[in-house]
Amino acid sequence: MRFSVNIPNFGDFADPRTVAKVAVAAEQAGWDGLFVWDHVLHRTHQGRPFGDPWMLLTAAALATSRIRLGTLVTPVARRRPQQLARQVATLDALSGGRVTFATGLGGPVEDEYASFGEVSDPKVLAARLDEGLDLLERYWSGNPVNHDGPHFQVRDVTLLPATVQRPRPPVWVAGFWPNRPPMRRAARWDGAVPLFADAKHGHIPPLGQVRDLVSYVREQREQRGARPGDPFEIVLGGATPGDDPAKTLDLIGPLAEAGATWWDERQIQTGEDLDRLAPVLRRIEQGPPDVR
């Protein structure tokens, strides 16, 4: 199991210099990744400053040399795929091939789409996500792209440079379990980031649901021709007590045994510490969980 730190792109973390400080602390303390939120508007947290996630990650990349970097998650449906492809490829080059690209429908849908006059029908957004992901993969290849789809059209475009990682950066897909379509989508790519309605952001996911999810994703991948040993990430997250290793092991040890390959350390979304630097740094400096 590998371990990442998760922070929002607002509050204290709207400042790229602060995110660079977090990234350095995480790398020094032995964490494996840093992931930031990708929100333009989240009315629950309105009134706080927001930072662009790709600028925040650029600062993190310049300050580190080892940890993986990415968003959790970027909604492809509210982005122009060509611009997003450029941003990811540039960060991949700057970081020396350390980008993980995580995506999903994003939300809250009313905040992030409807507030700006964008389509907010989840079925349309899902179709844009799938078409956009296929385009991103083709853009990142550095090969010519021609495309005539229901949502995007491309005429003889080659975007260079290609990504440093070949054939492309890892792609993780998020979605709420037990909804099947997002996990079927994830099975096409490199990892699943399941969310759970009864385990809000920061809370430990229920073991039984994790087992069901892992079984379903493996079944979907087998149907697509994947072999049991083929790499695929199951990314879970929550808040663990860094000052109590035994309790932490009791919380996430069974999740690792159930198939989780990444643990994403998060603050409780409804707590006061969500977007504050000091408590996040304190948890980072305690180091990642030990599940050996």
C-alpha cells in the first residue's frame, strides 16, 4: 500500500507557496503522493480564496523530486480537453513523470456547472467525460488527432510534447459506490477512487462495501481481458490518528487486505481543520500509516 496526502484547493491551500510547503513536508516524512481538489466553486466553502489546482501542483513539483502529484479529481466534462492535455503534459515534464490524472463527474454539479450556465445533466456529463478521456489519451500520445464526436471535434491536431510517462500518465476514475457505471469506467483505466454515501470525505469507508467494490472491479477488468497480476489501483481515503499507530492499523489494515493499494489521508470535510495548514502539517509530520 502507498500513502498520499489530500488537501483542498481553497483556504490556506489556495496559495501555491503553502502547497509547496506541504509537498516538501510530505516528501520528507515518507509519503508517496500529494493530491489536491479541483474546484472552481463549492458553495459550502464560499467566501474562501480558491487556487487553480494546476498552478498549485506546479509549485509542488518545483519543490519536490519524488512524490506523485495530481488532482482528486478533475472533472473532464467542464474542461476543454486540449487545454487540459497541455496542462497535464506540462506538469508531467516539469515533475519528471510524476503526474497521476484522476477524474470523475465532479461536483457539486449545481455549483460547478449550472452556476455558470453549463449543462448539468449527469448523463450528458458522463458522455463528455468518456469522450474527453479518450481524446486526452490520444493528445498525450503526441500523434495526430482527428475526431468527430457528439461533444468534441478535432481537425488534424498534434499536441507536443507528449507526456513523459509512456504511453500516458496513470488515469484513475472516481465515483460513488454502489453506482456501477463509474466503476465500469474505472475498470477501463488504471485505478478506481470510490466514494461512499455513508462514509463522507474523511471518514473510514465500510469494509464490506470495499470488498464488494473490489470484487466488482476485478470482474469488470477480467471481462475486458485483464489478467489477475495486471497493475490496477484501488484508492481509499479517510482520516487516521497519526499518534496512534495501533488504532490506525486496525482501521486500514483490513482495507489493505481487501485490496486497497493506496491510502489517501484526508481531513474530515465538515471539520474546522479541512483547509488549515497547521493541522495538516501536523498529521503529515507524523508520517504515513504503517500497515506492515
